[in-house]
Amino acid sequence: MSRTCQILIAGALLALLATPSLAQTGLLRGTVVDEDEKPISGVLVTVTTENHAAYRKTLTTNKKGSFTLRFQANQLAYSYNLLFEKAGYQAFSVPMSPSSMQQMREEYVMEKGETQVVESHGDLGSVVTGSTNAAVDAFNSGLAAQKDGDLATARTKYEAALAEDPELSPAQMALTQVLLDQGEYASAVEAADRALEMPVNRANVLRVKYQALRALGKGEEAELVSAELAEAEGASASSRRLYNEGGVAFQAGDKETALAKFQQAAELDPTLTDAHHAIATIQLGKGNHEASAEAAEKALAMGSEDIRTLRVLYDAYDALGRTEQLTEIAPRLAAVDPDFGGPKLLEQAAALWNNGQSEKAVALSRLALSMDSNLGKAYYFIGLQHLSSGENAEAKAALAKFVELAPEDSDAASAKEMLGYIE
């Protein structure tokens, strides 16, 4: 058959390879609003990716201006483009990368204006017609069967297409994916090797081979393919793929594999803040507080004020006893976390005081007061510290403030007694 025909059907194949029957692990919940923060319904959202030229999804916002976009496991490695269109508004597009570690929530603002003419993407998922070539006919039948979930028929048709034309690379690529989906991992590896000898998108085929080798438990061979895949994908796409593989491992409870994947992702793309956050989270759980703090600091140094990263860094500093750095990070955390603030700091100050760490307790008490000046118990710890240092005037003022603000506190009576003998 002609190479032109092969190129045409490759486009149709890519649409199918972009959506195999795997569990959905990525989720974006988006909301489109106008300049006045009012939701806009009926916005057409078209999703495409350069990683799969034929991938295309169209969504429409509901009455609340919302839409939901799901990604399957093997689609998480890609970068996507979202195009927003509605009559009476200016069309615009934004890039995005999904995450396997968390649901994403984004708000998009559409400005009013004349409707712009945008590119028509067409029906990229249609099969090739108009040819009587037996190989093409068999391929199209296989493509239709695969779309319907009939993998057995699809496999038979793709094998028939290759029997007619052994150089039909789209059929070889499709057969590789079907074998993977059927759990025929050894055969999928063999099919992938044959596909790699043809003019194909190497990243797509290497990705299938990598998954098949991992399923066979051939870790060392899989890592070699992973390195080749990283080169074929490019650093950015490969780092996102590794990050999401780490997310899958983390959700499965395999934190060692997850940590290794996140570290590889961060090494490939040092600007991937999600990878640094994930490293910080796992290291904190392992008790590696220095490594956790270092990773969290890297994420925040890129301008992120992510609530999760700030929490991890705060806990790491707390475990390391870095009171001075705690006082620096606490206001930032309080600014984004409604559950964090003066009362939380005061709880930690009380624990430190009871453990004999009076200086740290007083430092956190002062920080708590900087966020909420009505936290009476903070004055109690401060007053006792002044008293132990012989600073009677300061102690008397602090303890009097404590009694005024927290007269029902369990320590209020002893504070009143102390006030009676402080000169």
C-alpha cells in the first residue's frame, strides 16, 4: 500500500491509542467564569495534545460553569491544550498537565468580546475509507472492533492486515496495544520490537513495551526501555510520566518505588514542583526530616504557596526543632490554611512547655499572638518566662493580660496567686 495511506490511517490509530481501557486516575474539575466571577454555561472546551495528534475531547460547561475532564493512566504523561469558545466571548487556550496524585481544580476567566474564528479540528477519530486494499480494510475492521472493546476480533483483524502488508506500521502499533490490553505481555514485547523497526512514533511504542516488561516483572529491562523512552519523549513529558508512575505506586502503598520515581522526575525537570512536594511528603513519613525540608524548600522556592507543601515544611521544621524557621513559615501557612493559625501554634507551644522547652514555647506563643492577640494562654507562658528571668514588671503585665483574657483557664488561679506576690 502507499505510504500516504499509511500516514492517513496513523492519525486514526493515534486517537484509539490515546484511550485504552485502563482505570481513570487523573481528574480535572474546571470552572469558567466571566470578569465578575459569574459562571458561564455553554462554553465549548476542546482538549488536544501534541503527544497524540489525533486525541480530541469536547466538553461543555453546565449551568454552574463547570466541566470535568478525566484522564486514563497512560494519558497522564502528556501535556494538554484546552481551548475555550463561546459566542460573545473571546476564545482563548491554556496548557495543562494532569496529576495522578490529586484532583485538580482550576478556574478560567473568559472575557467578553467578539467571537473569534478558531481552527476546526474535524473528526479525527474516524476510520479510513475509500480504499479497497485488503490490508487497509482489515485494519479498519480491527480499529472499529477495538473501539467497541472487542479485543479478540481486533487482534484477528490486525494480524490479517499485517499478513497482507507486513510493513503496515499502524497495524503493528495497534496490535501491540491490543496484546498489552489482553494481558499477553510477552507477545506485546515482541510486537513492540517489530514495530520499532518501522517508521512509527517511537515514544508510543516504547511506552507499551515498558508497561509490558513491568507487568512481566522484568524490572531491569523495563528501566532500560524507560531511559530510551525518556529520550524519545523529551525531558518535560518524561518527567511528568515518571511523576505519575510514582503517584500510582504511592497509591498502591509502594512508597520506595514512588520515591524513586519522584526523584527521577525531579532530576529530569527540576521545575516540576509536584515532584518536589511528593518527595517531601514521603521523606517526612519516613522520618527523614532534613530531606523532607530540603525538597519542600525547593518547591516553595519556585514561587509555590501550595498548602500541602507548606504543611509538610512546617512539620519538618517542627520535628527538627527549627523554631526560628517555624516562625518564618507559620504566617505563610496561616495565610492559605483556614485550619492553621494562632490556636494551632498555641497547642504546640503548650506541648513544648510541658516538655521543658520553654524558649521554643515562648517563641511560638509570641508568633501565635502576632496572628491573634486574644490568645490569653500565650501570655501565661510569656509571663512565666519573664518571671524566671527576674523580669518582674514584664511578668506581671503578661500574667495580668492572661487572667483578663482567659479567666476560666485552669492556670488562671495560679496566675492570680503569682500576681499577688510579684513586686
